[in-house]
Amino acid sequence: LKSKGVGVITASPLSMGLFTEQGTPQWHPASPEIKSACKAAAVHCKSKGEKTTKLALQYSLSNREISSVFVGMGSVSQVEENVAAFGELDGLGMDQETLSEVEAILEP
């Protein structure tokens, strides 16, 4: 697509709440198994002093094939956290160890 001048846009890197500590709204279409795995990933990240929200956002932002990442924010603190996640990604990079651990937790 890139060679054709077409950009790729991704939306909802937090998967409508799956990759947040708060979890999903009741109406979320994910299966209970997926919700449970995502909750386990959030608990794991929290035990390491990380947030799944940051990891998920950095994962999307680090994909060079994606032109734009759309993410909804409902508070100033969420805007600040997302800007910090981007800045950290630019400076230190993504926590590859935690990413690998989360990928193992989410593996089918």
C-alpha cells in the first residue's frame, strides 16, 4: 500500500477498553476468554509497574506501516499519559521484555 501512496490508519489501539485497567463496558463484543486474557495482561503489567494502555499505544505507534493511530481520550490525564508514552517510545523505546510477556499471556 505504501508504494501506491496509500496510508494505513488504525483506531482503538486499546481495543475499546480491553487494554485498560478499567476493562471493557458490558456490551463489549469480545468473548469472556479474550476479556480474561486481557485482564491477566493488565494485572501482569501492573505488577511490573507498567500500564497496558502505554504498551498497547506504543505497539501501534512503533509500527512503521501505520500512518496514523487514532485513540480516544476522556480526560487531561489520559492526554498527558499518551503524550508521555509517545515521548518515551521516541527516547527509550518500548519495553520489549514486558511486550513479550504480554504476547505470551495473550497467545491463543
